[in-house]
Amino acid sequence: MLAKASIAHSLAEVRRRIDQVVARSNRDPSTIRLVAVSKTQSVLSIEEAYYAGQRVFAENRVQEWLAKAPALPNDCEWHLVGKLQTNKVKYLDQNVAMIHSLDRFSLLETLNEHGERHRMTWATLVQVNIARDSAKTGLMIEEVPDFLDSVGDYPHVQVQGFMTIGALEASPAETQGFFRQLRCLRDTLQSRKWSGVDLRELSMGMSRDFEIAIEEGATLVRVGSRIFGSR
């Protein structure tokens, strides 16, 4: 585990790099949020990031979120970024601010059923497999319009944008191309009117490529190891 000063220093360095790329890209800094991916990290490590000013955290697994969230301050904003199994949806509550990995109709249906039962509406992002990577989940680009057509039938789910994961072996130029494709997809579809859909968010970019993602329009960057160190 990194010492407290190291996590604070790492967080400050990530923020400095975000500020730099925002400035050179002429982005509005208020449109970009840093999501600290805390999977496998201890509550103590997350607290260290919290006391260094970080408020938005993300877990990959529902079980980890369930274990950690009650032990941390109430003003933490929790996101889920990993593949969400339908049988884990029943454990979610209003403390989940956003689900980044809506990737199939069965999950859409299950989230809606759970939301209706508990009078909640889920903020979600549709995961798109831009790189067509067989190791990744997500909709293919050509599947996205039909999926968005269906969202209006599930009033307890709101789609607020798209998420993607860059291909692990891709070059920086290839990664930039993937992120640009997602932004272009969003821009193309944004003018269409779907019930329950507002494509304002782009969740893309992780520790190795968050600067490229911001250059290409990311509004949420998911950074883990650059804050907390290697897992």
C-alpha cells in the first residue's frame, strides 16, 4: 500500500496532468470529472484519497462496493465500472450514482425491474466495444441505435452517455482513434430524440490513456493505478 503522502501526491499529479491537457485542448474544466477506481484497494487507501480531496470512486464488483461504502464518508459518490451480473443488481441502492457498463438487454430489464420495485431510476452509460475486442464486453457500434430505441420502454433506467475501454495492446494512435470514434458516435446520435436518453457523458480513458481521452472529449476518466499504485 502507498503511504498517505504518496497517494495525495499521486492524486495531485493526476489532477495536474488533467489540467494541462484541458488547457491545451481548450476544454471547459468543469465538464471533466476524475473517477478514482478503487477496486482491490483497502478502505484506508480510499480514505487517504478522500482526505486529499477526491470524492468520486468506482468499483468493479458489487461485493467490493457493498463492503467498502458503509465504512467511508457519506459524501463519496460511487460508480460501478465493471461487468454487472444481473443476479447482483438486487444488492444495489440509491448510493450508486452511475453504472458505466450497461451492455445488454437482460441487464436493462433487470435494472428497470429493480428500480420499479424500489422507486429508483438508475443513471447508466452504454458500454460500446469500439475496438471490437473479443476480450471486452459491450455493444458493437451498429447495435447502439436499436438499443437506445428500446430504453424508453424501461422508465427506471436513464442512459446518460457511452463508455468504452481502449484495447490493451493498441498504440497511442490507435487508442486515440477508438476514443474519437466513440465521440463521433455520440455526436452523430446526440441530435436524435430518445425517451430516457441524454448522451452528455463520455466515460473513456484510464491510467495509461486518460490524457488522450480528454483530448478526444471524455467527460469521465477512470484512473486507478496512477492514484493508488500497482495492485
